[in-house]
Amino acid sequence: MVAPALLLLLALPAGAWRGLGLPRRPCVQCCRPAWPPAAPGPGAHMSDGDPWAQLPRLRPTIDISILKGEHPQRGGHPRPRLYRDTCAEGRDRAQGGLWEGGDPEGTMDGGKEGPPGSRGLRGRKGQKGQAGLPGAQCTRAYAAFSVGRREGLHSADALQAVTFDMELVNLDGAFDLASGRFLCTAPGVYFLSLNVHTWNYKETYLHIMRNTHAAAVLYAQPSERSVMQAQSLLLPLAAGDAVWVRMFQRDRDNAIFGERGDLYITFSGHLVKPDAEL
């Protein structure tokens, strides 16, 4: 019913509008009209006596600008966008009820940051990276020796080095049979052992030496029976240290037994742990 009535009113001629009780008081401008005013259409009524013909034809224009924030607020939600409407002068407003430019810090709560947002979903696993360059070759320090003496030995001097004539194990040739000395080239902790056979009615008095210092003693009193005697120890050695066996003579004869057919006298040692692993 409303639509046909509107169509009927629009179809009336301009002179018929006076009988409809239109207001006679002048129109009060509420907003600035567009300038220059739009030209009247070809069908517009231009009667000088018609008050409607004297009114300018207004064409409202709207200029909308979107001002984005510098960075989103914490919590993963973007800042509200600001809209500017220039239709009415002095009525620039921002969406959400804030004036444009009224929040210079870029936050919507008076300069305070909002609470942190919830943790996001875990991303997908990335692709496998390329293989790195090969590392340096792993090197492990090692050292070992085991030597023997088949002939017996009687002490001739107060301090006498025991030499050896059989090489069982001698890695890198670190043990010198002629001098009876092992020269350390791989520093670390070594296990050393000395085994001898005593001589009947003779004293057995030996030292395991590190350089010029006695590290351990092997001793047996004179007896009518010959027996096997042993001494062993763990000893830290530095590079360049020498390990050897010394025979010590006192007021009695000092000797160790040996024969060509069997091996009674042995001196052995090996690296237990290098300094790099301590």
C-alpha cells in the first residue's frame, strides 16, 4: 500500500504540491552543500514562483580514508581501522566511537598494552637440511709395550739398569731394549707390571723408575727356595717421561734368575686413559 501511494505522489505535477500543505518557512541549511552545485536535470521545473525551484540541487559526496596502524595489537587481533567522513565538517570519527587522531600511541585502551593472546597452533615440520661438512677424523691415543729377559742378572754396581733381550709388544718402537727404557709419547695414566724369579740364597731388590725417581719397589729376602715375585701399579706419565727398572745393590749380593729355555723376567705397560680424556 505504501509503494503505490509514493508513486502517485511522484506523478503529480509541480503545481499540485501546493495543496498538500508544504511548509512555507524557509529551509535551514544543515550541512555545507557540494560546490559547485549540480546542474538541474532536463526535466526539472524552473518556475520563478515555485519555492522548490529556488533551492539548490545538492549532491552529497563522501571521502572515506582507511588509516592502518603501524603494527597489530598483542593477542593476534589487528587494530580497528579509522574511517573519515568529510560530509559534515568537524565530524571526523573513528570506528568504535574514537575521534581520529585521538589515540596517538596506536592502542585502543589509553596507551596500555592488552593481555597477551593465546599460543598459536604449531606449524608444520620443515624440510630436512643439507648434510654438514665432514668433521675431523677421530684420533685415539694408544701406547703399549711388553718385553722380557731370558738371562739371569747379578748386580755389579750400586745402581744398575735392567736391560731386556726379547720384544713381545712394542707399539711404535717406544721401548728401547738396549737401554731398558720406555719413552712416553702419549701422556696419560699407565698400568705397569714387573715380574721376576728370585735366585736361591740371594737378595732381590728392584725399583720401577720414572725418570730418576723410584715409583715402586720389588723385594725378596734371601731364601733357599726361589720364587716368582711381582709388582704392579698405575702411574701418570707426561710426554718425554722415561720408565725403566733399576737393580739396587746393598751389602749383599742382588740377583734375578733366568735361563735361555724359559722366560722368567717380564716388564709390561700400557696406556689406560690419555690426558685428553681425563
